[in-house]
Amino acid sequence: MTTATPIIRSSTGAEFLSMVPALAGYTATDSVLVIPFEGKRTIGRVMRLDLPGPRPREVHDALASLLLGNLSRLDRVDGLVLVVYAPGPFPNARAAHDRLRRTLERRLREGGFRIVDSFLVADDGWASWQERRGPWSGHPLEQIETGEVKERADAARGALRPIRAQAELPRPEPELLGALDEAALGLLEFEAEVDAFGRVVPAAPYERSGFTEQLLAQEPEALTLRQLARLAVLAAVPRERDETLLQVAFGVDAGRRAERSNDEIHEERERTGESLDEIVLRWRAEGRHGDHGLDDMMLGETRRRPDPDRIQRAVDALGRVAANAGAPLQPGVRSMLGWLHWALGEGTAAGIHLDESLRIDPGHGMTRVLRALVGSGKVPEWAFVRE
């Protein structure tokens, strides 16, 4: 779910479709986009689902229920435009996805929403499903790929990328390949690092909160090998990983609250010998739930909006680590990338990183939790807050 561009008016279906990528913030493929309206204006949000293809009716109904659940949390929405982006020739795409379109329209109308229009964009043409005498092979794509409205929308939004490009990593850096793994291993196993003269020395004093702010204050490409190695190690340690995610998204105070909460749990484990799960279950039975606000933030169950600029800097820094690290370091880094992309509303990018993490380590706990969260179609509550 993304923020819209400034007001740009369209008067035809082609003009509207030409500005959809700018509304969404990416160029969609294999997707169903739902653009909510308040009266005659979009509200600055776009919902996207992966295109399921020709599936049984139950799958289409499940997608409709997911959309209704999310749309019901938006205020003052009374109309919707559906846009199906499907591969293949226009006639084939129309036949393959017409049942999905009809199911979505029916369920959304039953839910009280007005269907403003429904479009199909295929590899070689486009049309509105509401056109009763539309061309069999669709209208030419050139109608939505050129024109003043598209130019204004693209200029307002800036450079757009295909949606899967959100998960692309930077190119590997020859000087980091191998060296990053070695430096991270030294920190993990020996608490040692290599100094500027190539000597193995005890690791410098480290304070996680300050280190996180230092990372965010620098340009990602300027981060040193030592900093990238420390970030890789941080991603591999569950406690530090989670504290860092909260600090990146919600600020220093959230990160320090997470530290205090984890300290409390650690002290309880030392005192009782119980596992983390046993402590959490006992506290719940006793009516002690810890810091609810932190759990709500991690699960997207708060309307407090994270800072997208801080998140993007962390994504860029972690991307350098993922591009140059070996398999043992990947699951922790990819799980962090997955949560950060999900927090930005980039569910497809999140899923790509989480799937890669599970490919390497199918039992990685954080990744399994996040994959279930993202796979359920859950959208963070803050995505429904209007600016």
C-alpha cells in the first residue's frame, strides 16, 4: 500500500491507467491492483494482490475476503477501480481472469463498495471490462504508455521500478566477498576483528543503539567492512535483530524499550531456568504481558507510522550485506529485509527475501513467523492511516 502523487486529473480510461504506476509507486506485473476512491478522487492508497491465475472459485473468494477485510479499515471509501495486470495476449488474459474479476466485483459490491471501473492490461493491449463493444484484441498499449497525463504523473512520482526490482540486491563487491564472512565469523566466535593495519585485535566496544544510529546517519555505500560485518552479526542474534528493527522503524526510544524488555526476560530466565516460551506463557496466565506496544509494532498492529526514510537506509545497508555474504549469514539478514519491506507495504519484495531465507534454512524461526504473516495478506495498521 502506497501513497499517491499530487492531484492529477484523468478523463479517459487510458489516461487513468497511464497514472496508475505513479499512484502505486511501481510498475505492476502479474497483479491485481485495487484503487480506492472517495467520491471522484483516489485517497492515496493502492492495494495489490499477486495474480492467482485460473484457480477454483474458493481461491477467488478468499482473495475477495482479504480485500474486504483491508478495505473495511479505510475511512470514507465508497468506490473502487480494479486493474488486472496479466501476462500473455489480451484475449487469452481476458479469458483466464474473467472469473476472478467477476468474483471480486460481486463480493465487493455485496460489501457496499461501488465499482467505478475494471480494467485488464495484458502484454499487447488493454480494455475496460465495462466496455460492451470493446475491441476483441484490446486497445493499443501505446495509449497508456504515452501522453501528457502519464508524463505529469511520472514526474510527480519520480523514477519507477518494476515491483520485483524492490527486492533486487546491489552488485557484489569483489573486495567484500569472503572478507565479510571472515570478519563476521571473527566477531561471532572470537569477539575479534581486523583493524586498519590488518591485525587481529579484540573487537572494539559496541553499543547496539548507538551503532544503529551511526549506520542510519551514513550513506549505505560508505559503510566499512567492519560496520557491515557488525550488521551481519547483529542480524544473526535474535535479540539484537528485533531491537534494531524497532529502532530503525520507530526511533531510538522504541529500540531502548525493546532492550529493557529483553533484559527483563533474560533476568527471569536466569532466575527461574525457564525457556522464553515458558516465561511468556506464565506471564500471560498471571496477567503480565510485557510491553504490548513493542509486540504491536512488530506485528503491524499499531497506527503509529514508521519512518520510511530510516527504513530505506536500513534496507540499502542490509542489501550490501546480503549481496556479499555467504549462506550462513543470509537468513538473519533476509529476515530483517523481509520485515522492513513489509513495513513499507512492499509485500512481494518481503516474500522474495523470506523465501530465500527459508531456502537456506527452512527452520529459521523469525523467517517462518514473518512468512506466515506476509503470506496471510496482513497489511500493517499504519498503512491505513492517511497523511
